[in-house]
Amino acid sequence: MTVGVPAEKLFYWSHGSDNQPLLLCLHGIGSCADAFLDQRTLADEAGYRLVAWDAPGYRYSPDPSDAPGLSGWADSAAELIRELGYSQAIVLGVSWGGVTATRLAMRHPELVAGLILADSSVGSGTTISQAKLMRGRASVLEEKGATAFAQERSHLLVAPGTAVDVLNRVEKLFAESIRMPAYGWACDSMAETDHSDMLENVKAPTLVVYGAQDIVTPPEASRVLANGISRSVLKEINAAGHLANQEQPAAFNESVISFLNLL
């Protein structure tokens, strides 16, 4: 595995050869590139170069000069694809990363050969109450600090009975990855977004995958995505919550490989 930075100094790591097609991974709102370490087998077994970033303002990547908005983060992902020397990529996004990936597919359709949306949604702007709850997370981070905030939320992200080591890793990555102002801006970007009436603009073949016990983004949110994207397939991962790729990596990776083999 190698690490590097593109022109704008974002952190990413890469697994696989640069002559393989690109699978770009976009993490959730409380995480970082290392949430995809268990997906490295996709490079080995499916023949892709796996690249995972720390989004602008997260962990090792520098803060943006101003609030990027969802489109700004999507454009940064597009720039990374080009900086890596690719004209197209498969884009895998978890939760907020999936909402960003959806926006990327809308703004830069020529770059997205396929889309994988994991435990994701149309955004948190579907109702006033949902938007308010999302924006409120930033205040809790400022009040409690990253470590306490991560301890408070991490158990909500995984299914009951998840192995302690997996939960501990989720909590550690959460605490190490988030900071203000970027976390607040990310919350705002979710609160401002509702892709419900825009999903028909996603033309890339899409896998929508979700944990059966996800209480953060319930399965119905994934069904909305699958129903709205014309070229989509829907897959459930048993015994997984909001972070199916980390909780049940073997089943998750199998679903992704099956999808990639259809492209």
C-alpha cells in the first residue's frame, strides 16, 4: 500500500497497481480513509486500484479555506480522479461519502463509470427536523470534543453484537478524523441536500448496499436510492448496521465484486 497527496495536498492511500482501473472510496462524515482498509482485497481479487482519501478538512488533509458545500467536496473528488491520471473511476461512498459520490455522478458524469452507495441516502434536507438534527451534531462536537463525541455516537453506527475490536476501531477512527470547522461544514452540506428529485440524473450503473440493522440511515433510505436510480441493484448485508463495509467486510466485498463483474 502506498500513500500520497495530489496537487491540493489531500491525503490518500492507494492499494494496487496504477495500471488497473480506479476504485475511489469516499468515507462517511465521522471517518477517514482507513475505514476502507478491509476493502483492499477488492484490488487483489477484482483487479482494481483502490484509492481512499481523507476528505478536505478530515484527519491528515488540510482544511478548505471556506465551506465547500457538497458540490465542493464532489469537485475535489473529481480533481483527485484526474490528478491520479484517470478519465473514469468506480466511486464507492459510505453514508455522507455516498451522498458526495451521488453529487459527483451528477456533476461529472463522464468521470463515473459505476457507483456504489453504501448505507447512504438522498441527504438530510428531506425534512426541517432532519436538517436541524444534522446541523446540531457540530455543536455537540464543539461542546464535548472529538473523543467524547466519538464515544457517544460510535455504538449507534454498528449492529448489536458487533465485535468489540470493530467497535473500538470505529470509535478510534471517528475521534482521530473529525475537527471543526470541516465537520460543521460537512453537517451543513448534508442538511442542505435532498437528491430525491434528482436521482434520475444518475446514469451510471449503481450498487446500493446497506446493513440490515442500520438505525442511522435505515434501509428505507437505500430503497429510495435504488428506486430513483434507473440502473441500480439493491443488496442487503445481514448482521450489519451503518458501517456494513467495516462490520461485515467479507459479505460487503463479495457484493461489490459481484457488481463489478457485471460492468
